[in-house]
Amino acid sequence: MAVAELGALELPRDAAMSGSDPVARARALVPLLDAAGPAIEAARELTPEVLEALYANDFFRLLTPASLGGAALSLDTFAAITEALAVGDASVGWCVNQGNVSVMSSATYLDPEVAHRFFSDRRSGLAWGARHGRARAVPVAGGYRVTGSWDFASGSRHAPLLGAHVPVVLPDGMLRNGPNGKPEDVTVIFPKEQARIIGDWASLGLRGTGSDTYELDGLFVPDAHACFRDRLDERRQHGTITAFTSHLCYAAGFAGVALGAARGLLNQYVALARGKTARAGAQPMAENHCIQSEVAQLEARLRASRMYLLGTLREAWEEAEAAKTLSLDARMAVRLATTSVMRDATDVSVACYRAAGTTAVLESNPFERRFRDAMCASQHLQATPWHLEMVGRHLLGVPQVAAFV
């Protein structure tokens, strides 16, 4: 078996669903995604052919509860799917992760009838971004008046619904506090056509995510289309996945994307080394002892990171399944694994890019685009090093207010 194929050996425990293996189906799309990569980047959105393939495989409802027609997959299986898709194209894996977690984390807290209307179709979808500047949701009779701007809305070009996380501001201008005594954000959902879309996505990498900015100006959103995510006592859907916060679900999927991007680059490095003689070298790259050692070490590092991620997610899932909740220790373990794996996968991507020499800088070569995608993914909040400080404080018993777990 070739080195580049080693990453496909281990499957998550519930990979088989009614005779259909969703991870294998994701891997089967890699040739399509790889070929579509340049067109995805040029269009700054997923191409129609790619979207049709994702819809045909129901890849935007992987975490959605079965009661809404979703697959309700375990988190380790989901991460393996985002990894597989990202081997083909990182923007595809990114959009699939963003779309799935957004749908799951809102469907869990919406009225079931509303959630069914929004998300029961496999072509349904939801995108949202980060608050950009000032925003407010003012309570009015029957709902909220929402004003503000949000950016980084990955997948917004193909999603029929948009959402926004908005501070609740009372008519007198004061922030409204939630049950924990702190100012609260409400999540609102609305048809995309009700927002003003600013097609401003211009980025180093992950260009195919189409992560545009959008604006609202006094839009009325009814109470039934609003929810307060990650308040576990207010869940309307109950399943193992609902024991995980949206932060950890996003982290699991993005860690999968980082692994897939690194795997794609390592595959390219191996293919290059098999057929190239470096200009400064006296022998083919494949016969160079340093390159042989480096390839083996990168393979080991990537496989170790992959098993660390999937193993940790599997352990946390088993705890949540048995206890119907997730301990702080388990949440911290997931946070440590996802952050560490994203950082390690980035290091593998950098090493592959550097090893490819001048070949890697040409736009005509897949190294260049894949490297930019990997670097863009590495900048996400989920990979930030201060998560490690938080986990370290927890392990040492230092009091703190834990965030993003």
C-alpha cells in the first residue's frame, strides 16, 4: 500500500449507516472535488456540480436529528467526513462543517415545527457570520427588530437561510441580561433575500467558501425564528450531539478540515518526490535519504494527530451517550485535541510546501492553492493558542471562567 493511502485505514466506529458508509462516500468525492478546486476558487463559491454531489449524499444534514430527517452522526464520524472532503478541496470541507453545525445548533433550540420547516429538506441550509461592529436585537411585540452587520459567513452563497448572533438591547439602550446575569445574545434566522449581501469575500485561502458580509436594518424576526443556543436546559431536541456545545462541534469539524488539507499536501509531496529530481540534487527525490526520512516522519505525525482527534471525540461521545451530559474534563479534552491537531496539521502542511521547492509557488501547481487554504484554516479561532492556556489552567486546578468549551 502506498504511503499516501495510509490515512484511509481507520474508520470511525459508526461509519456504516444502514449499509452506507458516509466516510467512504465522502472519500469517493475526492476526485471530483480535486478537479473542481480551481473553479471553486475562481468562483469564490462551490460549483453547481459539487453542490449537487453534496446534496445527493445529504452532506448538509449529517448532525441534524433523525426526527428532522438528518443522519445524527457521531462527532468522530463527522470529523472524518470533513477530513475526507478537505483532501479533495478544503473549501468544501469548511462549508460542510460550517453548514452542519449551524443547522444542528439552531435546530436543537428552535420549536420543532419551525426546525422541521427550515431543515427537513436535504437542500436546506443555514449560514451565519461573526458580528462586525455594532449590532442589536430590540425586543418588540412578537419578536425582535434586528440591525447590524456580520462577516465571514461561510457557505452563504448557497444557503437559503442566514442567521445572526445579536446582543439583545432594550428600547432604552440597555443590554438585557440572560439567566446567568450576563448580557445575552439571541440567534435569529431569516431568508437570505431579506439581508443586504455584500460580495466582499477576498482572502488568502479558502476562497471557495464565499464568506461574504451581510447587513440588516431593522428587520423584524418573529420569536419562533429566534433561539438562545448552548443553553442546555432549553433544548427542544435531545440526542448525544446536543450534549456538546456548538463551539466544540465547530472545532471538531475544522480540525478534520485541517487534517484533510495536510493530507492533500502530503499526498502531493509524495507524488512529486516519486517523479522529480531536484535541480540542486544529484539523485531523484525518492532516493534521497533525507526526503525518505522526512516523508516517514510527516506521515507518522499526521496519522498520530488523526487518531488523537478521532479517539478523543469517540471517548467524549461515549461519555455523553452514557451519561446524557458531558463533564468539564471531557470538554477540555476535546478542546485540547481539536486545537492541538489544527496546529500540528498546519505544521505538516508547511513542511510539505517547503519540501516541494519552487514547484510549490506556481499557480499551475496544486501545492500553491492547497497551501493557502491550509494557512487560512490555521488562523481560525478554533486553532488559537490561548485555548491551550485555558486547558492548562484546568489541568492545574487554577480557577478560571472556561470559554469555548
